[in-house]
Amino acid sequence: MPRITKRLVDGLKPEDAGRIVRDDELTGFAVRLNADSSKTYLVEYRAGRGRGFPTRRISIGRHGSLTPDQARGEAKKILARVAHGEDPAAARTARKKEPTVKDILLTALEQHWKPKRKASTAKAFEEMINRTLIPEFGATRLSDLTRAQIRGWHAKQTHRPRQANLDLAILRKALQLAVADELIADNPARGITPHPKKSRDRVPTDDELRAVWRAIDEAPIRPNARLLFKLLPLTGCRRGEWLTAKWSDVDLDAAVLRLRAENAKAGARTVPLPGPVVALLRSASRPGGWVIANDEGNGPLTASNIRDAWAAVCRAAKVGDLHLHDLRHAFATRGASLGANALILRDALGHKTLAMTGRYVSRQTNPVRELSERIAGSILSLAGAPLIKPDEQDVLLKRGE
């Protein structure tokens, strides 16, 4: 067995393809000529003491990327680990089978969030995972992910602090599930300080609300987007609550929207519908089962449709930095300005804290209905829109119109 040198490796001929040349100085060090004429440096050893243990072979690297002396140095390191009782080949095989961050994120999605969260929440998490976390960390082996790596990424997200905190929370939970499954010993996403929360308290002024209401009618947007934009400030519901509402959830005779538990943030609740809202819904088209239906009527209006329509409304109204959710703020602040009791207002908005109390205490809807009627009337009056009088509403209800 010759000593492996550059001259020896360069001198290997095509007819030697498949042949392994072993070094005569360092036992276990070898080189192989491959069928494609490339040469690979190898290390061979027994995984244990004695002939009864299997022989392992590890590829060190290709000739050209490594010189014979560099390969020899790597071989010595591997053989030193073997001398200390390790099995580097087995460790390398195990590493290839080790899950990546992408694997644990998708596992958490399928086994934790989808079965245990609302479908809309699980879908939102899935979008965040695919949009940010997998591109950033997906290819990283679980054992290679470090707290410093996560902290460094999170620190750079100053342009999207709230979303970065949500992404971090999803990653932290997925890693915590991996800890519970004993895939890793520690959660590297723990102990990272989130970005400071910047609470948004944007409430449209009277002039803005008046301009927006007129723009909703004048802007070239889909009729169902127009309906949605009017329902939000008149009912105080969340956008998702109307987007998931079906006509079967609406009782126009009783003038209520019955939100199902899976579609409401605070759980199932009954939303009183003021007269102007009943009138809007009675005049709305019904292409399918959804109240705010898409063009085909087989599902709710898409997020992109809503985003484009709202942008068109804001342009037409010449209003900047106004989010669609701010229409809900308009309902809340106007209710407060009309002297609404805080408890009734919170029931009207469906805040989670009082929804939990609602499991044990039954609340009548009459005070909330009275407040909703006053808020809707106030907003329509401000916007200069026609207001259906209570007696007119009663007549319409009796006629079934």
C-alpha cells in the first residue's frame, strides 16, 4: 500500500475505476477513483473493537477541492473521534435524517394548529409559515438553529414589528412542541424580546367618516365590497365575522346575526341588527350562501378584492392611513360618545373578556339593540344618507320586504 500523494492520485487511470487505494501510513485513509473519473478521499474504520463490528466508510471530499494533505488531516480528526468511542458514520446518517425547521413547522401546523384552532386562524398561520419562516429558517437542521440566529433575524424586522412578533410566536410554539417530542433539548426561540407594541388607535374623524361613506357609494368597487364596508361601522362586527357569515346565520325577521363559535373571536354570540342594516341586507343580492360572497357565489369575497376595493374608497375619499378595521373603531367611539354603558358597549363589540363571562350570565340583547340603532342612525345622519325610521322598519318587517 503506497502513501497517498498528489502524484499517486493524479496517476490513477480509467481502468482503475472503482478501485480503492489505501494509505500505507495512516490506517483507514484511502482514495477511490469514481466512474466519472473524479477521485474521492475516504476514511474506513470499525464501529467498535474487534472483527465482529461492522466496517464503516465515510466520504471526506473530492480531490481538487481537497489536497491529499488536507484530506489526510480530516481523516485524522475522524479517526480520533473513533478512538474515543464515537461512530461518525452513524452520526452523519442520523444527521441526514434529522428534521429541519420546515419539518417541525409543518408538523405543528398539521398536528396542533389545524386540529385545535379555528380554520381561519390555522390558515393565517400557514400563510405566515410559508411566507416568512420557511424561506428564512426552513432548510436549517433543528440542532443547528441557534438563539443568536433567530434574534439576529428578528432584530432586523423593525419595518414590520407586529408581524415579526407573530412570526416569532409561531416559531417558538413549533419549537416548543419539538422539545416536548424530545427532538431538541432546548427551545432557541425562547428568551427573545419582542418588538415593542405600538397600539393603533386610529379613529376616523367626522369629516373622514362622511367622505368615506360617500366614497363607498361612488368608488368603482364590487357591490359586495360596498355592502361589507357599510356593515362594519353600522354593526361594529369584525371583518372576519361578516366574511364568514352565511345567509342562514341572518334572521332578518328577528333582526339578528347569529355568529357561530368557529367564526367569532369571542365565541358564539347574537348581534342585533339595527334597522338600516336590515334594510341593506334585504336589498342585497344573494348569488350564493355567503352574505359577502365572491363573484361566483361559492365563497366569501377574497382578501385581495377587499384590499383593492378599500384602497379605491380611500383614494376617492382622499383619506390616508385609514384601515378597514378602523370602521369598527368608529362604531366603538361613537357608541361611547353617545353615553353607552361600557358593559353594553363591550357586549356590542363582542370583546373576549365579556364573552367568557357570557358563559355563565345570560344577557338580553335589547340594550345592545338600542345602542346599535342609535349608532347606525348617528352615522347615517352624519353621512347624509337616508335613515329608515323605526315605524318604517316595522312595516317592512311585517310585509317581509
